[in-house]
Amino acid sequence: MTVRAQEHPFALPSAEREVLARRLAEAIRRARRSGGTAVAALGWRIDAAVDPTAVVVASRRAGEPWFCLEQPDRGSVARASLGCVAELESSGPERFRAVATRWRELAGAAVCEPDDGLAALGGFAFAPEGGAGPTWAGFAPASLQVPEVLLVRRNGEVRLTAAALAAPDDTTEDLLARVDRRLGELRQAPLPLLDPAPTGRVRVSSAMPPEHYESAVARAVERIRAGVMDKIVLAREVHVHASHDHDPGALLGVLRDAFPSCFVFCAGRGDSTFLAASPELLVRRDGMRAGTLALAGSTRRSADPSVDDHLGEQLLRSAKDREEQAIVSRRIERTLRPHSVWVTAAPEPVLVRVANIQHLATPIRAQLASPIGAVELAGMLHPTPAVGGEPLEVAAPMIPALEGLDRGWYAGPVGWTDTSEDGEFCVALRCALLTGPVARCYAGVGVVRDSDPPGELAETEIKLQALLPVLS
């Protein structure tokens, strides 16, 4: 049964329906000529009161991929998607370039206009072959997906984009009916509420004993003082075992209320969901302009404003934290400079405060000399010393050896890109991988010459407080 616009708030308006029908017919013709497939898409404005994330959470099918990314304090910007018409996956050192090339080819052949909103969303593992184990099933080392439905809120309006993949044996009527069914399943409902007093016992445990982490930090400090490297980031994995399945929609609602300045995202693949409230922008590309944020060095917050300010001042004066932060800034500037007309960074780091922690940060901007896309920019910058080490070629093989874990998508880039190759990727920090009743939480710290193993362990505990209280 075809759902008409007057019957459903997300159905195709009549004029847009005619346009999409023509585009689907053209996509089928292209698929028949090439013997392959072709994507057709159309975007239109919908009610500005629609909450994209809430619609996706309420409308997702069991086991299908879904994605949400918000930064509430930045004009309530939000992107949320359902389903997948095309999957772009790769692995290895060239995974960013491979995915960017495939997206460029797909977008170039798609039957749509630039303002229709066709996009690819997803993420990348920290390591070239990261996430190979069963824990990270569905989260390939490089994985961007072109969704069936995308809702975008920005500049005070909400747009909906519907896409379909045409094969040579498809018909316009069949594809249009498929779009109608998908749109007909969309519904508006508030995000579910998190149960404030769940029944059953919750157990929290480290994947490795805390002593293991302190030992890893101590060994890293020895190598740094021996002149082997300048910095390395080491992470911990902590498990939260609940008596019932974790609800990603309810957790998303809590995170976006508690961390409005952060990138709050959720990527669902199969039976698992990866979610986070990350303070760190890896790269934002808008035409020939690129922006990033060098984030390193942190301390706790206080409910007492005077104590909170004192803690921030201590952080700004901390030689250890300023060294850690400078290492990140220098690497980012050095990476961008050969590809830019100019690169500029703030002369002094500033404080970035989120709900439970404050960081040193240096905003960095660049005017690109050539049109490098957002995905390739992310690949050039990842991993910054904020999540990897310096020099990277020395630190990279030491990270898994000292940590004893597969980071998967933790500390990797997560975000989106459009048909103009603009886009935005944040670094997956303050995150958890949810699979049924088990949540795997990750947090890391930068180790430098003056790092103290118990102090670094305590810093991971502070960072884990972004998620542990709401999970447990």
C-alpha cells in the first residue's frame, strides 16, 4: 500500500514524488547501461520541530544499521540515519583513501543534486586492521554507509533525504514503493527515559587489573626518558555487566543533555551499538577551509566555581600538561602545512570544560591549497598524538603491546561526508560498545616524561565517569 503525504508526516509530498520517480527511472537506466547499480536521492524540508535522533531511535528496524551525531551547543546541529543502500568498507593503511575514492565515484554517479543531502556516515578503527575480533563484529576498520533515510537539523530547519539503490532489473514503481514503505515506518516519539532505579545487580570490572595499567604507564615512562619517544597514549577497557540489555536510545538522551558541548554520537551495527560523548573534533572541512582542535591535558571539575577555576588555572600552568598539549598542536600544524595556503593556531591553549572534566585545547584552522576531501583529511590527521603518540611510527606498535586490548573504533574518527566531500569527523572518546547487557567502556591518557602511573590511572577514572554513572 502506498503511503501518501496527507496520511503520514514523513511521506513524499506530491511534487517531490514526481521528481524522485524521474530520478529513480534515470538510475535504473544507468544501472542497465553499466550492468551495475546506481543511487538516486531526493531531499526536502520537513517540520522544524522534528527531532532527528528521536525519529531514528523510534523507527529503526531490528539489526539494521543506524547512526546519530549531535552537537547540541553548536546550533543544535544533528544528523541521524537509518538503513543502508551502499556500504563503503576497507582495511589497512590506505583505508581512508580507498573509502574516499569509492565515495567520490558513487557520489559522482548518483542521480541527485548537491543540496539533496546525500551523504555517507560511519567511522574508522583506531588501527589499520582494528576491530578484527568478534567483539567488534560489524565495525570494519573503515566503514561509511549511505543510508536509506537521513534527517539533518541545522540553521533552524530540518531536511529529510530518501535514497534508493537501483539495479538493472528494478522498476521505478518497485523502487518508489520501497521508499514509501521506509518513510511510512518513520514515527515521532520522545527518546526513551533511562530507568533511574533498575532492578538487578550491576557489576563493573576492568578488562585488565588496574595494576596492569600502572605497570604499562611505568614502562612507557622508562622508554620516554630513554629518548625512544616523546609521548604515548595508553587506554583501559572497563566492562559494565547489567541485569538487562542496555538501551542506547535512553543513554543517548542522557548524554546529549549532560554533554551539550560534545559530539554525542551513536552507531548501531547488527546487535551492537557504539556510542560516545566526545569533546574532540578531528577535522571539519567546509569548501577550502579546514578546522581542527588540538586537545590534550586534563583535570577534574568541581561544583564549587572558585575551586573549578583554580583547577583550570593549575592545568593552564602545568608544565607536564602543556608539554603534552604542545606535542599534539605541533603535529597537527606540521601535517596540514604542506597542503595549505596558510595554517593558524591560537598562540596559547585555552580551557575546554565539559560536565566532568576540563581540557587544554588549541583551535587550529587552515586554508587548503587543493580540494582534499574530509575523509582524506581525517586520514592524514589520524591518529593525532592526543590518541596515539609521538613519533607515531615508534609509538604505534607499542600501544597494543602495552595496553593488551583491541581498541576497535575507540579513538578512531567518526562522522560524515557529503557529495561535495565536505564533512566532519570527531575522535571517538568517552565511549562505550554496547552488546546486550554488556557495555565495554574505554578511556586513555597521554603519557609523557613526568607522568605518574597512579595519577594517570586516576585520570582514566575521571574520564570513565562520563559513562559509568549512567550505565551502572
